[in-house]
Amino acid sequence: MWTAYINLSSAYNNSTQYLTSKVILEKARKLSPLVDDFAMFWNNLGVAYRGIGEDGEAIKKYTKAIKLDRQLVEAYVNLLELYLKGNKKAGEQLKKAEDKLGLDSSSINVYWGLGEEYFRTRQWDEAKGEYQKVIAIDPTNGEARDRLVALETLRQEMMRLSNQP
């Protein structure tokens, strides 16, 4: 039954009704203490807190979600977005977060998610490093190889444009 509340909270988060999502999740927690062991519960609660502007609480919730499920890429990406938010030293913050969370070095999903977030935020060198970690774990990963080709093409195009008068 409480899983329905978690699914409902996802829908509210997706429609930016964060306060309603938070209330739904608090109700689920009252119905069953089992939600405390469910990573997606904490991730959704983090999204709700971030949506209502309580970034400190959101970080705590994402961290709890990651501790419960080291493969939950959504929680890593959500945490990463908070660290990148308006931060000129985001790379340093991310490294601290990686160290603090003890990323699972065998998790392709984590490195892929981080690479995608770096790519989205135009941190090309960092994205390249994450995609290379994916390939180091799985040399046959075509998606990561495609991203590396795209990054190299992008780098070459940027160099070409910067050399034009």
C-alpha cells in the first residue's frame, strides 16, 4: 500500500507540486515504517525538499537513498545537481561528494549518470572522465564510446570555431 504513495509522490514531484509530494510521503511513513528501508522513498522526499527550497534537507535525503541503494542513479544525479547549482567550484564539491559517499567503483550506472550530468552541464572534461570509467569497467559499452566520440567531435568543432576570424 505504501508503494502507491511513493508512486503518487513521483507524479506530484514531476508536476512540481512538491509540498503535496512531501505530505504524501510523510503519510506513507506513518502508515508503514518499512519505507525507511526503501531508497526511492528517500530520493522522492529529497526531490520534494529541493522543490520547496530546502536544499540542506534534500542533500540529507539523497545521501540516505544512496546509502540504501548504491545503484540508484537518480539519487546520485539529484545530489550532483545540488552540488552544481550555482557553484563555480562544482568539480571540487562533486569530488568531495564522491569521496564521502564512497561510490561503488564497479557501478557503471553511477559513472554513466555522472557523465550524463556533466555532459548536460557542459563540463566536458569531467564527462569524458566518467565515460572512460564506464569503458574501463565494460569495454564493450557502445553508449559510452559514442559519447566519447561526440565529446571529441564537439571539442574539435569548438577549436575550429575559436580559430575563425
